[in-house]
Amino acid sequence: MIPLSWYILLSAALFCVGLYGVLARKNAVAILMGIELMLNAVNINLVAFWHYLTPALASGQMFAVMVFAVAASEAAVGLALIISIYRRRNTVVAEEIDLMKW
């Protein structure tokens, strides 16, 4: 049986890679991919803690399904926004997207 600490370490590493992707990338698509990695790290934690703490209840699985739904909607809305911005500005570089500025 794999110990809980290994799952936590895997999740922390995946979250750190996603956080680096969000903070260090300029491309909006790469930023969205970093956010997806962070959400997957949260899912690993949810399912691992569910498995080790309360395997009789389905609460961990339900929270993971909710995170999947949020991730899917975030990806759909984010990609739609990126496509819209690309059509207006011909760029997906996050620093050049200043639609709210005058």
C-alpha cells in the first residue's frame, strides 16, 4: 500500500509545476494549462485523503467530480476568451492583453 505522504508529495510537486506555469509564462494558453495542473493536484489530494480517512463515504469522490466540472468550465470559458482576444488583438501574450486600459 502506498503511504499518504507520497500522494501529498506528488500533489505538491504537481501544484508547484502548475504555479510556476502560471507565474512564469506569458502565453495565455500556457497559463490556463498551469491552472489545470493545479486543479489536478487538488484532485489528487481530495481522493487520497478520502481513501485514507473516510473510504466508506463518497464525499472525496464527489468533491473531485465537482473540481472536474469547474476545471472543464474554466477551460471552456478561458479558451473562448483567448480566442476572442486573439481575433481582436492578434496576440495571446498576457502582457499585451490590456482591454481594460484606456
